[in-house]
Amino acid sequence: MVGTQDKKNTPIILLHGWPSTIWEFHKSIPLLSEAGYTVVAPSLPGHGFTEGPRVPGVSPTVLAGVYHKLMIRLGYSNYIVHGGDWGAIIGAVMTYVYPDHVIGLHNTMNHIHMGWRQILQVAVGSMFPKLVYTTLQEERFINLYLRWRPECGESSPSSTFRQ
């Protein structure tokens, strides 16, 4: 956490994407802090020097809950979310699931704006895919994943790049 812990300052949580780390914010953090924001920049599990999750199923929905609880435990009941790539997805979920707490969303992946049906599909589908996705949807996703994976490594917010 950077900046004063003065509760008058607006807190902002910065969520990076894959395959990035919080280093992508190293120039922005001091500027935001000087502007009066309290900056919280957690690392996604399995990125940089962080350990990956020990249990399966750590989805954007789960991480949205984790980061919301982090902000509450730090004493910030209202906060701004910034996200890029996976962070944008997690931030969008936070906005929809915790609308009384997220006072602003800025993301660098603007096609993440989803309606309530898509949010519900992502939330339920990340935990119980057989209840939400049809065989055709699964087949399309797997084909896309297999084309994308060799170029990008793992495509999960909680995986690390394998060299």
C-alpha cells in the first residue's frame, strides 16, 4: 500500500494482467499517491514472485471476492478499481458484484462491459461449467485456447508462464 492511510484519501486498487506484474504500475503509483490517492497494488496469484493458488478454481469471480475483502480489511469500504487484461475482468466483476463499494472503474480492456446475464454466466460458469456452457461453447473455447496457448503460455489469471 502506498500513500497516506488517511481515510480522506480515495483508495484505488490496481490490478495487473497476464503475464504482467505490479511492476507495470511503478510509474503510476507515485503520481497517484502525490495526487492524494491511497494505492493498493496486489499481485495476482502465480505472477512475479507470488505463489500460485493451492486449490483449483481460482477464477476472476473468486479473485474479485478476495480483493474486495482485502479493501474492506484495510478499512476502505468505498474504492476505485483499475484493471488491465485479467485485472480488467476481475475489476468488472467487482463492479457488478459489489456496486455499493466500487465508486469507479477504469480498465484498459474496454470490451469487458457485460450485462447481468454475462456476469451471472461468468460467476456460475467459473465454478460449475457444466451448468452453464454447452458442448458447442466448450468446443469453441477449447479450440480458441489451443490456438492461443502456444503463443501465450497458460491462459489463467493464476498461472505462470512456463518456459
